[in-house]
Amino acid sequence: MKNILINKFKDIFKRNDGQSYFSPARVNLIGEHIDYNGGFVFPCALSIGTYGIIAPRNDDTAQVCTNIFDTGIYRFSIKKLIKDPNNDWTDYIKGVLAALEKRNFNVSHGFDLYIHGNMPHGAGLSSSASLESLIVTMLDDMFKFDIALEQKALIGQDAENNFVGVNSGIMDQFAIIAGKKDHAILLNTENLSFRYTPLNLNDYRLLIVNTNKKRGLSDSKYNERFTETREALGVLKPIYLIENLCELKPNILPSIENILSNILYKRVHHVVTEQQRTLDAAKALINNDLETFGLLMNQSHESLKNDYDVTGLELDTLQALLLSHGAIGARMTGAGFGGSCIAVVHKDKVEQLRVNVQNSYTNIIGYSPTFIEATISDGTSKI
């Protein structure tokens, strides 16, 4: 891939002095929609993602180009960061620049940048955070800022929240920046403490399957769910003296059912029970108890379907088919409203499951799913 980057960079910008980087996609094993509620999440980085090659300029212009969108070379001033609805993919780059400026990191000159993606967009694998993490890592190296790992993740989140306009939590950027080969990350999103857990599935395999239903976070119900949980927190905070919903324990749920509206109670019910499932799933994986891990995955999907209402026909169909054709656990991953499911399947059942799920899903939905080939990867880095 590095040679491809070098050659593309030379073709586009007529120079051969670029530095090359890779930023992975991520998949969340369990712990969905709780990273913006102060909970534990359990993601890992993937071997697919976003590549980039960058070189400095001696002016204030950024020239960017990508294989992902057919937009040619896009130019903007690093001193004038304005959202462009006709080239909204560049908002993630501009957002990182704005977040760096806010923190008094001086990006003193422009750059030429080529971005090459090999991950599916809209698949729930966080292509946006992959790009943000790529940009902050590149600029950190170019300008020798020496930004700490946690701060890099927070800069990416700032770009997404305050420039792009999606109220995402910290999980995606952190998992991508801090990824470790063959490990998942149990991350406390309240204080960013974390530990690596070996992802040892023995005779089982982790499958990622894209529904191929496209969705965009900024125009989806993602921000609506964020607002609902904030509304619930506003009601519960003075009563239980909490800062985040994930501080609540499952045994307190019956006592708050009459305090909240039915919709807000369902949202809180998901958040609180998903927090417990995440902690239990991490323990199960450490103990090589894949049956329990799979059961918790299934319970997570049901909660996302019934309490959080973020699945839909495609995800529910795919999850049910994965289970009916041999998976011991399956759930949607990512924001929902489309995107992907993950499943744990015995290695001897993988090939037949692929065929059966492909055929059944296509018959029901009208188009086929995609099985995504990826392994567990290290985080964003120079190559």
C-alpha cells in the first residue's frame, strides 16, 4: 500500500516527499450508545481503514484529494475553515484543524494530502473517526506537537462534535488511536482509563457483515438519542447526584420508571443494562467463556432494538439470520440505523453460514449483505 500511496501522491501533486500513515476502522464488540453517557465500551481496531500521505507546503493552502470521492483536488485555506456542503468529507479535516487551533497548536503552513480508503462507508465501522485520527496523527508528526494519546482522541471527537455536528462520544477515536493488534480495549469513557484484553476466540471467528443500508450520522436519529439521554440525565441528576447515566446500577431501574416518560425510561434502561453487559462480556472473554459472551451480544441487540430503537429491518433481519445459521452471538455494531452486525461463529460453520445468510438476506431485503474481511489491528501510525 505504501508504494500505491507514493505513486498516487506523485501523480497528483508532482512530488515524492510525502510521509505515509494508516488509521484503522473500529468495531465495537459490545457497549453501544453508552460512550456519551460515561460508560465502559469494548471496541477494537481493524486492519481496514484509511491511508494517507502528506507533505508540507510553504503557504496557507491545504490541497486534499481522495480515492473515496470523485472530487479531484480540493483546496482551502487553513486560516479560513468553512464547512462546504458540496465537499462535506473535508469537514473532518477542517474540524481537526479547528480543534488544534482551539488548543493553541499552531498549524503554521499548509500541506498536500492524499487519502486512500479501503473500508466501506456507512457500515458502522467509523470511517469518520478513522479519518479524524489520521489527520491529527499526521499533523502531530509534521509540526512536532507531541500530543498525548488521549488528547489526540479528544481532538478527533471535538472535530466531530463541534465542526461536523455529530454528538458522538469518545469511543471511536480512542479505539482507533489506541488500538492494539489482537486485543480489544475495555475503555472507561468517563475518565479514559483503559486496559487491553486479548481477543482469543480459539476455534471461533469474529465475522463483520454489512447490511449495505447506507445512513449518515449527522442526519440520522443519533443526535436525537443524545438529546434524549441528556434530558433523562437532567431529571435524574438532582435526585441521584450523578454526572452520567452509567453511574446508575440496574437495581435502581424499577424506582425510576415512574419518574421518566416511557420513551426516556427505555433509553435509560438500555444505557444502564448495556453498561453491565459490557463489564460482564469483558469478564467472559477473559475467562474464555464464549457462550456467555455470545448470549450478552444477543441481549445487547435486543436492547438496542426494543429500548433504544436504533436497529431497523435490515439489522434485525441480518442478526436473526446469523443466529439461525450457526452464530453463538450476534448484534448490531456502531450507531445503528443501518451499518453492520458482528457475530461469533465456530470456524467449521463459517463458510456455510456465509452462503445461507447471503441468500436469505437477499431474498428478504432485496439486495445482498457484504462479509467484511478484517483482522484486529494496531492503532493509527506512520507506515
